[in-house]
Amino acid sequence: MNSRVTQLYMQLLHEIIMKRDNSLELAQLETRILNATTESLRLASRYRELEAKYAALSAVVNNQSVLIGALEERCMQVYSRRHEHPPLGPPLVQVVPENIPVNVPRFTNEIQRDNTRGFARERGSRSGPSPTSGTLEVQKPPQRNFSAEGPFRDCLEAQEAGHSTSGMYLIKPDEAERPVQVWCKQDIDNGGWTVIQSRRDGSVNFFRNWDNYKSGFGNIDGEYWLGLEGIYNLGRQGDYKLLVELEDWMGKKVYAQYSSFHLEPESESYRLRLGTYQGNAGDSLSSHNGKQFTTLDRDKDAFSGNCAHFHKGGWWYNACGQANLNGVWYTGGVYRSKFQDGIFWADYGGGFYSMKTVRMMIRPID
């Protein structure tokens, strides 16, 4: 009897000890859960603080972009007052092979500053079916005599004069007041292409006002915008076609070509006129056909707000659009932003995929 009682007593004591240990483990587990909950709340609060800081920094960047544009415009005005007398004669044409690093001038409406860059060899020629002439009403005038040294009417005339190397050339369209320098692509699709826009490294701010987009800005050997007035003067010489080249962050290159291209004058806010599409990038530009050019300080789009504000660039916005090649240059392709403000082509990558390189070129129709 005593032995059995002792056995039962020991068994009861063991169970009590086990329950006490389980209680301690439960208390420890509850403490760990409480600590993890506290840490999660702290991280959530920290995340909200970081989101608020990110929004504040984005607002600062946007304000600085506007301020930079205003300061650059002011600098151009000061420069124009100091150099109001035109040069005695045009500068000599410059031909720069793409694989040789050289000192090249910086571009506004005329050449102002020097900037040293290198050039990368592009891919070889790409041939394709030649689109027929389309919607332009202006007829190309008979070809005139030209000097082998320039300035030329466009890059095709430079090629016909014997300049078969891609590089910087001096051109002066028929109705232009003064010559400007452009980049000519002579090594793709039979050459003769005048580059009117180039994006490749984010070195130039494209969030600018109307006057900047009208006159042009950037670096001839890198990122630049030829200028709406210059593009208009080129297109009024005859029938031109447009080639848009896009490269993603995997190195794949696609293109979109339009059978005709020209702008209407500034009185029509440089309204875009396009022909038919062909290519493998998808047609993201035809929805902008017939639209006027919009900048932050001149709203001509069909949206209730200002598309230039949301897309951070100047473009022929609709409401707002399927293409934004003058947007923000983001690294890596997919980007995170409150708005679709990258360099996107909606039919290739979507609105939140920013292209690595973009180039817009025009050439007279064959």
C-alpha cells in the first residue's frame, strides 16, 4: 500500500513539474510573440516614415527640375545678349567616327560648351521593305547644288556629298535662319538619317519648358533634342519618314517606322502628322497623331490635367498617351514611381518599363 502511494505521489509530482515547465515555455512563447508584434509595428511605422520622406524627396526633385529649366533658360538669355552679333561665317562641318573619343560641343540652339565623350559602335545595317509616301502635302523641291563641306539640307544630302561616316554634321534646312549641328546615322538602313532625339544615359534633363523644347538642348554626341522649330524646318522641305529605335535592358533592339512624318508650325503648337506604321516594336505613336505638343508651361493635351506634369517631359500627349520618349531615364527597366513617367513605349514593355536607349531619326522618302 505504502509503495503504491509513493508511486502515485511521484507520478503526480512529475506531472506537476511538467505542467510548470509547459507554463514557462508558454510564457516565453507569448513573450516572443509580443516582441515580434512590437517589432512589426515598429517596422511598419518606419516604412510609413520612409514613404513620406520618399514623397518629399520626389517633390523636391520635381521642383529642382523646374528650377534647373528656368536657370538654363536664364543662362541662354544672358548668353544671347552677350553674343548678339552673328559670326562672320559658318563653322566647318565636323565628321566624328562613332568609335573615337573626341571633344565635342554642347548643343543648345547653337554650339556653346565642350564635353568629352566616347562613342560606341552601333549594330550593322538593317534592311526592310520601303514604305510608300503617304500623307504629306508638301512636295519635295528639285535637288539643288550643294557644297561638299556643308552646310547640308539634311543628313541624306551629306551622304550624297560623299560623307558616309556617322557623326556630327552642320545642316541648314531651306527655311531655317541659321545652321545647326546634328548627329547623322550613315551606317543603318542605307544611311542618310538625321537624329532628332537621342536618349541613352540620363545625363540630360528632359523635363523642360516650351522655349527649351522649341530651340533644342543637350549633347550632340549623347542625349539631345534637336528642337521643335528645327524638326519643323526639316520636315517642310519635302516628304520625310520617321524611324524610332528602342533598346531594352536585356540588349534587345526593336524599331517602329512611319511612312511619313512632319510637324505643323508653332501657331499649331507643332502638331504631329504621321503616316502608316511598320516594325516589330508595336505601334505606340499613332494614338498621338494629330496632337499638339505639350510642356509643363504650355498645356495642349486632351487631359483635364497637364500630361507633361505626370509624365515629366514634353511630348505630343493625347490623354495622356502610349509613348513617352522624353520622360525620366530610369536604370534597370522596371521602375517604381507614382506616375508613368519613364521612357516607355506601351506596346513594348508597358508603361512602367523604361527603355535603356531610344533614338528618333528622319530621312527623305525614297
